[in-house]
Amino acid sequence: MDGLILAFSVVFPLFAFMVVGYVLRRVKKIDPPTVGKLNQLVFQLCLPLVVFLSIYNSDFEQDFSPKLITTVLCLSLITFALCMVIIPRIEPSNPKRASMIQGIYRSNFVLFGIPVAQAVYGDEAVSITAVAIAVVVPIINALSVFALEWYSDRGCDFKRIGKSMLKHPIIIAALSGLAVKLIGLTIPVLITDVMSDLSAMATPLALLALGASLRMEQLKGSWKQMVFCAVARLIACPLLYISVGIFLGFRGIELIPIFCLAASPTAVSSTAMAQMMGADYELAGQIVAATSLGAILTIFLWISVLENLHFI
């Protein structure tokens, strides 16, 4: 019963924000242009600030675990490599290949990871998760850009790939946070307070926009590709990551970043990136919709199981 209560307390706020966003669109209080502007605000300002402040406020000496970071990095690279090998064998269309690889590999770690970590273990888990985000998120985004460029009609241009990676707001935020941390620069409290207030809007606004953008018709179309990606994202990835984490001895707080990275749905920004870089953005949107709805159930189930087995 404790596991179910914990799982419900983690999932309900995420679900509630999405429902509010969906209802606001249905009663015409939010229209598609507004959703687009909200997404721009979240992914160009709020989420980058979350990443930057998470790194800036983290205690690397205490929270940096070489074993944990190495594990998370290796699992991410293995997942990406498997996608690059398997997806081309089952999908002939390059635009669909790019969207499927991104849909499986690129999780909404920043948006879902920190709220889930805080709900389960509080601020201590947030700090450890933030360090993992600082290291992993730039690599996840960079490889997503690589996959999109690799299967684009323009062909693979490594110079263009490098420029696309360096222009990504979350990559810029992570690198800036690491630079400030390494230099030892102290930002005035008045400024960090404003940055904190802006970053606090990331989760509510992103989930509201996600809920407002969800349409049942999005779940129609490329059924086989969408279902394959949803199962891989929400079941296969968590099963692989959590099993490896437990096998390597991670428990409690240290297992949370691995769980959050694995169990989060596909990143919302993957649809915009797919459209911008010539991939199948409609399929990308279907994968986001399916995994975002499905994750409410699967995160609930994963937390229930892990808590009842005393792994978290």
C-alpha cells in the first residue's frame, strides 16, 4: 500500500497539470499559437535555467558519483547504438527512422526527472539527479541532433551537426553551468532569485502546454511505429536501465537518476526538432503523445514495484 501511495503522490501532479492544459484547450482558453509560445518560453528559457541552476547549486564533491555517472552514460550510449542499428532494419523511411530513434532514445529527463526525484526523496535526490542531468543531457541532445542530421535529406554534414549541437539552449545552459561552477564564479543572490522564480515555471508550464497540445487524433496514423517506440521507451528502457542499476548495486537515492532517465516519456521538444530538421514530425508528435499518456501509468507501476521490493 505504501508503494501505491508513493507512486500516486509522484504521478498525480504530473497528470493534473496535463489535464488542466487539455481542459483549457477544450474550452478554448488556450489556442495552438499560445501553446507554441508557451513551448518556446519553456524550452528556450525555463528549462535551460533549470539545468543551469541545478548545476550551479549542486555540490559536485558530494553528489558526483563516478560510478553512477559512468553507468548512466554507458546506458545512454548503448541505447542510442541499439536504436541506430535496429531502427534502420525495421523502418525503410529516413524521416521516420530519425523520429523513431529520437522517440526511443531521448527522454524528458529534465522535465520529469527533477519533480519525480523530489517527490520520492526530496532535495537530496534533486541534487544527485541534477549532477546526472548536467553530464547526460548535453550528450543526449547532441546525439539526437546527430541522428536527425544523419537521416536528413540534406545528408550528414559534421560541421552543421556541430553547429546545431552548440546552438541548443539546454546544451548551452549545461556548458555554461559547468563553466561557472569550475571557475568558481558567484552570481548575486538577487539574480539567482529571479532565475529560480523563472525556472520554477518550467514544469507547470511545460505540462500545461503538453496537455493542451495532446489530441486523440495524434494517436492515429503510424500505429506500428508509434506502438513500437512507446513500448521501447516506457517498458524496455526502464527494464534495461533499472536491471543494470540494481545489478551494479544502486539502491535508494542513487537509483533515482537511473530510473528517471529510463522511465520518462519522450521529450516534448523532439517534435519541434523533428520538424525543424526534416524528420517525420507527425510521427514524432504521435510518439510524444503516446509516451506522455502512457508514462502516467508506467511511472506509477514502476515506482510501486521498486518501492515494494525495497529498491527505493
